[in-house]
Amino acid sequence: MQYLEFTVCQDGKLLGTSPIMQQAIDAAKGYATSTGEPVTVTGYRDDGKQKQVIYNPDGRIEKIWELF
């Protein structure tokens, strides 16, 4: 299993994409802190499945593992 791409979204708006997990995580944390709203990172795997993590402005993380 390998991740192909990560998307960073807030309130249904695409903020960016990256093939690098840590880059997407850092961007999500930064956006969440600066806007005061949660940011979602979705990882797209080579087996067709997706995994999501929500980064909250207070530093909490919510994991929503298997989407599809």
C-alpha cells in the first residue's frame, strides 16, 4: 500500500495537494491555526482506498480511517 496524493481542504474548498504526507500535514495544521477552523487531509492510496484526518485549531486530531 502506497499513498499517491494528499489533498488539504477546509469547508469544502480545496486548499492544495501534495504527493508528500508531511507537507500536507504541516499545511493543514498551519491553516487550522491561522483560520480557527478544522482542516481535512485526505490520502489517496494505490489500492483505491482513502483515509482522512481532521486537524483542529486547538491541536486535536480526528482520524476517519477507511472512507472507501
